[in-house]
Amino acid sequence: MQQTDSARTRLRDLILDGAYAPGERLTETEVAESLTMSRTPVREAFRSLAADGLVRSSGRGVQVVALDGAALRHAYEVRGALEALTAELAARRQAEGRIAPAELAALAEEADRTEAATLAGRFAEAVGHNRRFHRRIAELAANPVALATLDRLWDQIVVSTRASLDPPHRPARVNAQHRELLTAITEGRPARAASAARLHVADTCGDLPPAPERI
């Protein structure tokens, strides 16, 4: 089990980092050699990542999956609904005095790192900080089902958008939205937090290129 977990984690990281590109075909033998382990844990890792939607069966191996335009927008719609929920739950827990000041300080620090990396033009770094900022909110919500579902969606979105990673079109607006979300949670205002999270994800989705029309 430990080797299987290690294989899954290492292969997932390679896919998210772009070492294996969308559409690339992977075989058990090649990946096992790359990870210096036997084929059995790699085979189990393939199955686990297929269940997460990161790869799909392809002949005697798997292929890295990327969502097409329509599917990516659907993923953002679900992400928006879930992040509105987790922001609302986090703000409610804050209003009830159930979030430690250190946890809010860590959330604010991640917002600072995201903004600093964005303004400095370190966009790949900013993507990582941005994800950690939103994940911390999901952790503060204390809803493990929402967190697990968001983790899977975030993975799919990262793989599907990495090739077209561009500077945010409205960096000041993105950073302002993070501050709005942080303030709403810190002040314990659930409705305001949910609204801010939903608007932020909708704006991010709006920056995607239009999906091609189907004939």
C-alpha cells in the first residue's frame, strides 16, 4: 500500500507539473523505470488516477487527460458552487469562534504570496500560491467531502489549462477579490463570503477562451 501511495503521489505531481503533457501516453514499464519501482504499484496508481479523471485507459497503458472547452466550463461551474459553500462554511465557523487566529493569519499570508508572485510576473509560482489560498479556505470549512471534490476538480483544471498559462488579464481585480474573500471570512460574514467566492470563480472562468461551437 505504501508503494502504491508513493507511486500515485509522484505520478500525480509529474502530471500536474507538466512533465507528462495532456494526450501523452504512459506505459507501466516506462513509468516504473522512471520512478524506480515495480510495475504493480504503478498499475494501481494508474487505476487511482483514472478514477480521479487525470488519465484514461489507452491500449496497454494510460493517456493523460485534459478537459475540452465545454467540460472545463462545467468543471468551473461546479468549482464555483463548491467554493461558495466552503467560503460560507468557513465564515460561519469564524463567526462561531471555531477558527484559530493562526489559521486566519496563514490564509492572509497565502493571499500575500499570491499577490507578490503575480505582481512580480512569476505566474507559475502564483498559480501554486493561488491554489493553496483556496485550499486553505476549504480546509477551514471543515467539510472533507467538499475538500476532496475540490482537490479533484483543481487537478483537472490545472492539467487542462497549464499549456495556455498566461498572466491574469486583470491581476489587480483578482488580488482585490482575494482580499474581499479574506475580509468576509475574517469578519465572519457567510453570505458575503459565498458571494465573493462565486464571483471570483465566475471571473476566472470568464477568462477562458470560448469553447468551439459544435456543428
